[in-house]
Amino acid sequence: MEESQSLKNTAREILAKVPAGEKRELVAKSRWTCDSQWMMSMVFNAGWDIANKMNLQVGQAVGKVEMFRLMKVLGLNKPKDEKEFMMLMTLAMETFTTQDYFDYEFRLLSSGKWVGIIKQCYAYTKVRSINVEKDYECGCFGLRAGWYQAMGLDVKEKLIKCLKDGADQCEIMVESLAFPV
């Protein structure tokens, strides 16, 4: 038992030397690797239609749980206005996505209307690398739907541009962002 505790302590000392950002990136990449492998296993066993449908369902369930966890660990409540909403979205992106594979920004266009711009996307990079982008449906819509559920918001999104369709970036419009009074 003493040897086991010694190993744990040594492991923790070694990990303490790794910068927090590198640890976060390691965990995020592991998550996306799991997601990629799960998706391709679904494709091989059930086909693209079922895999895409399930990817959206799983993404939504995961997104809801991860946003609840993020809000809890940061001591944040459901957003009451656009500023709090945008901060939660940015916190989620900075927590759950890999910096190496995502380049994004949010722009507030007018009250209740904003656009998310993705210039580089992990999923798109991977599906393009194996030449299946025409078959893949973006799971990020499910993930964000889960985030919105956890925030207690009914959010409507509209895809304006998509990397998969040959655009230089994805643009996702949020047109009816309303907060409970």
C-alpha cells in the first residue's frame, strides 16, 4: 500500500511540472480522439445515416452535462443577458476544444443576434483527411444544443457558410436569442 501511494505522489509531482494549458490540451485531444473513434466505429457498424443521427444525440447529451459541470465549477448561473451568454460560450470553447485544431470567434451583430465563426475545425480536418466530408454531418450542432439546454435557453441556429461545402470558414447565425425574465 505504501509503494502505491509513493507511485501516486511521484506521478503527481511529475504532472505538476506540466503547464496547465498543456494538460488541458491533452485532455481535450483525448476527448476528440475518443469521439472520432466512436464515430467511425458507428459508421462501419451502422452506416453514415445512423452514425450522424447518433452523433448529434450523443453530442447534445454530452454538451448538456459538460456545460452544467462548467457552470458548477466556476460558480456561474444560467446567463441573464447576451454578455453572460457570450462569456459562457467562450468559456466552453476554451475548456472543451483543442487550441491546435480550433480557430473561432464570436461576433455580436445586434441585440439577440450573433454569429459564430470557425476558421479551423477539428472534425472537418479529420473527415477531410480521410475524404469523407461529403458523408459527415457536423456534430457541433448537437453539442451546442446541449450547452444551450444547460443554460436554460431556447436558441435557434442557422448555418450560413460551411467548411465542408468549400467555404473559407463556417458561419453559424444565432437569430433568436432571448433570455427568461
